Amino acid sequence: METEKTKRKFTKVPAPVCALGLGLACLASATGGFAAFLAIPALAIWSYVLAVGAIIPLALYLLKIAFNFPAFKQDLKHPVFTSIIPAFAMAVMILSHFLGLIDTMSGIVLWFIGIGLHVVFTITFLFSVIKGFKWENFIPAYYVAPVGIVVGVVCGAGFAPTLGVTFSTLNLFIFWYGLFWYIGLLPDMIARLAQKTIPEPKKPTIIIMNAPPNLLVAGYMTLSLPPFNYITVEPVLALMLVILSLVTTVYVYIMLFKKLLWMKFNPGFAAYTFPTVIAGVGMLKYGVYLGLQGNPLHILFKELAVIEFIASTIIVLYVAVSFLYFLVIKPKIGAK
């Protein structure tokens, strides 16, 4: 009887908690980076707190898998959830950075586990899409599986000195793989958004449009900066990605403050987290790159990065608190 009750409880854990875990993990990593950039040691402490916080929604989803595997299989068949579940693997990749600070080899193992999970989830996603593709289900969340793996490049930099050239080559391949998918899907995705027919529950996924170009900027810059120092940046490609990043950032913030933040909360709000955080990370890394080139615009991009970091922190914490109310407090109130 108790087992059945537990199964029912974890069945209610929505797949978007994976995206929340990813957002918190990314914010944890970003907070550590901005703590060093702004020379505020106290921020570094908060990065570890946020990393622990990221584990909580991921653990909830793991418990759902453990206690009710059929419910997880249904998520994999769901036209939207199957595109969001790879966020779990992305979060694992980011958390490998924190584990690597404690023990490098353990961090490397977790990084490869995250990559492996992402590949498996991507294959599952592609099979699901190919089997029952519908244009109305084609939404920005479809970028998570094919492009999201580039997060491994951004958070795997600390392992480059240990694993050497082969690891760097793998990360360069991952970047080009993500770029290929982003450019390939972009015309159809723009056409889909231009129709303005995405239903209300799926509208939060519009914010995911901000993630791919900013993630690609972050990944590209990471490969060129220490400790990778593996490539020489092609200025035209970098500029193209930065322009796309700026355009999508303006677009999603207009959408957020015009409508999306004022919608009634639903688990899809998790889509607001990672895309807003990675934007600040991408701009900071581009600013650092410009600074090394002696380009005076580096100050502008670094200032923009700080603004985006502050804004994304507020958004992620708002979504996290909303999830806490939705999953824990609201059910208890309803049970009274």
C-alpha cells in the first residue's frame, strides 16, 4: 500500500524539473565565474549552495524513474517532455565541474556519464520525433537534445590539462555538431514562431530560443581560452554567433516581460532558467576574448554580462521558489 502511494507521488514529478536542475546548475557555475570576475569571494560560496540546490530536482526525477519507470517511459514518448529530458544530462555535465574540484578523475567520469546520457536521450528523442512528427509539436524545446550537448564543452574545460589533445578534439567536434544542428533547424524554427500558434502551456519554451546561440558563443570562446587554448577564433563566425545571441536575448526578454512572466505558473517555466543564465556566461567569455585582443568593446560586453547575470539570477530563483510552492506547499494546502 505504501509502495503504491509512493509510486503515485513520484508520478506527479514533471519532466521540466530536469530543466530546473539544469538552470540551477548553470547558475551555480556562472556564479563561480562571476565571483572571480567581480572579485567577490562570497559569491563563490553561493555557487556551491546553488550546485547542491540543483541536485534536488534531479534527485526527484531520479526517484520518479526508480519508483515508477513506466511513468518515465511515458515522458520519453511525450512530444514535449522527450525534448526536455536531455536537460538532466546537461545538468550532470555541469555538476561534473564541481565534483572535479574535489577529485579530478571523479569529475571526468561524471562528465563522460553526462555525455553518454545525453547521447542516449538524444537518440530516444530523435526516434520519438521521427516516429510521430507533427508540425504543431515543433517548438524551441527541440533544440535541447541536439545542441545542448555543447554545455559539455563549457564545463569540461577544467579537465583539458589532464586529458590533453584528444579531449580537446572531442570537444571541438561537439561544438561543430551543435552548430550544425542549430543552423540547420533555425529557418524552420523562425517560421514556426512567426506563425504565433504555439499553445499557451508550451509558450514558456519560446525562451529556449536564447540558449543555442549563447551556448555556442560560450563553447567557442571556451575552446579558445585557457585552459583549452585549442583553437584560434574565426572573428566572422564569432561575430555571427554574438549577433544572433544579442537578437535572441532582446527577443526573449521582451517576451518575458511582455507576457510570459505574467502567465499562471506551470512547470514549463523551467524553460526560463538555463537560457537566461547561459546568455550572461556567453557574453562574459566573449568580453574576455575581446579583452585579450585589445578590443575596447570588451568593457561593454562584460558590463552586459553582469546585467544578464543579475537578471537571470532573479529569474532562476523566482522559478525555483514557484516550483517549491507547486510541488510541496500547494499539494499540502489542497489536502487540508
